[in-house]
Amino acid sequence: MHSIKPHSYVRPLVQKLHGYVPGEQPKIKGLIKLNTNENPYPPSEKVLEAIKAAVDGRLRLYPNPTAQLLREKLAKLHGCKAENIIVGNGSDELLALAIKAFVEPATRSGEKHASTVQFFSPSYSLYPVLAAIHGARTNVVALDKEFGIPPLEILKKSKAWDFRAALTLITTPNAPSGRGYSTKELEALCKEQRGVVVLDEAYVDFARENAMKLCTKYPHVIVSRTFSKAYSLCFQRVGYFVGYPELIAALDKIRDSYNVNGLGQVGALATLDDLKYYRANFQKIIATRERLSRELAALGFVVLPSQTNFIFAKPPRFPAQAWLEKLRAKKILVRWFKYPNVKDYLRITIGSDIEADALMRVSKAILK
């Protein structure tokens, strides 16, 4: 019999890790799910037909290992070449690959900048988890009180910001605040960075502008996109990076073989053939977002301007955590983060108009 305790087999780094906590997944029927920023509208009929048609003898075969057809179609969409693009099992996989490819573990590098992953706070809560898994240093810099990026002059004067960090991750538009950033301010920051910059544009289809041009203009800039949020394919897990071929080739060396499932590739390809359908959905979601923002504000919520498919709002009368529980008791799920700079807010996904109406009815009842 072994006398060694099972946990002793686990690396100390892993023992200390706190994993990423996703939004609650419903375990009972009838819940209105406004907590994980999913698109309230289904994939187009063309996409569903394409996926159903692919459920045949091909399931016994491996998918295309590089998602070649999808990369070629994305290259046409973005005015670049297939070698500028890598496709991943969601953009989360690619974010993890970026840390592996561009950042030295702190234990192996005495050079601080080479082992640093840098990002603003608040932003995507997966970033620190991925950095910790790799054993990298993190440099976390606060956004301003309105969740804006501090002016470049302030960042330059500040000793907090590292212009030589190996990897800088910027969520744009920001999550969880919904704040949009102009391409002009992003470019100014990218020009000053010496390491790789990933502009994480998961929500960009709901924003006024995007920064795609920067990844073909600057050799150290990558733009991250996903088919999850705007294109109703969360279930299939398809994301992609666009950048200089040298950076993309480095990521390609370390990705898993056959990392993007075949049905996901089929669904994403069909999505790109029906962009008119999705763009109409973007406009519906934006219209609902603006209406819901006005109506919640009329109830006393402090609603921040949003360029995403969710809103960030400080509720009246009760603390945000109490609102989370009161809404859940009425079968409406929203998201609350237990972090000091955001604990007074709720993040509310923009659902359908019917779901928005239900949220308003319940909110009014709570306030009564």
C-alpha cells in the first residue's frame, strides 16, 4: 500500500491554483438565462441545415487539422491571407496558447518583463487563471473610475504599467463593464508596447468600431474573435486569432492536433455564408440593449453605456448580491462578481425582448 497522500503527486503550482468560475448553468427548467452573454437568437437555418447534413459517416474521420477552408474564408472577410489566421477551440484556447508561446514561466526566467502577462482590471477573469497555470507573473492595472483605459501620458508616468511586458491582453469592448474603446486610443497604446498585444474583441460586433486593421499594421498585435457571442455558436467552441504570419506560426506549433471539431468548422463556414442574418440580429440586440438601459435607469439603476451584448448596472435600494438572489428566486439568472471594484454592479445579458420584458416586470415587483 502506498503511504503517500494523493495530493502530493500534484505540482505545488497546481495545488495553489484557483480555477476559472464560469457563469451558472441552469439545473432546473424555466430559468431566464441572462448571465453568460449568449446570443438570444438561434443560428440561422442555413447553419443548422449544414451541421445536420454533416452528421453522417464523416463522424468517424478526423476533421481538417488546420481548419483550412475556414481560415481561407475568414481571410477573405478580413482582407488578409490564411497564414494570418489560426482557429481554436474557442478563443479561450488561443489565449492559453498565446501565453505558452510568448511568455516565459517566472521560474525559468530571471528577466521580469519576459515572464509578465499584463491586463487591465476589471476584465476577463480567465486571464489571471491562464497566467497562473503557466507560472507567469501578472501585472494588473486598474481602469479608471468609468472603466476607461487611463490616458497614455498617465500610463507612461505610472510605474505600474509595463511597456515591455511579454504579453498584454486588452478586452475591447471591455467585459464586464461593456465600455467601448476607440481604435485611436488602442493604436496609441499598441505603438508603445514592446511585447505582444492581444486585442480581445469577443463582443466587437455590438460595438461602434473595431481594431482589426491594427493586427496587419503592427507585427506584434493580434486580434482575437469568436463565433460564440455574436454568431450563436457557443456550443461548438470556435474562435480565431488574426496577426502576422510569424506569430500565427508560433501558435500553430504548440496547438493540439485536430483542435477544432469538424461540426464546429462546418457551422462556422455556414455562418460566414449567412452574415446578413446575423447582422440583423446584432441590430435587434443593440435596440433591446438601449431600450433596457433606459427602462432600468428609469427604475433607479445606474446603467453604464454599453457596446456589448450585456449591460453593467448598479441596482437601487438593495446591494447587487441581494438583487442577484431576488432575481434568481424569480427564475432570472444574472451575473455578479465578488471583486471590490465591481461588487456593486450586476452584469445582465441582453436577451430577447420577451426576456427583457420579464426582467423589467420582476425588477418592478422587487422594488415594490
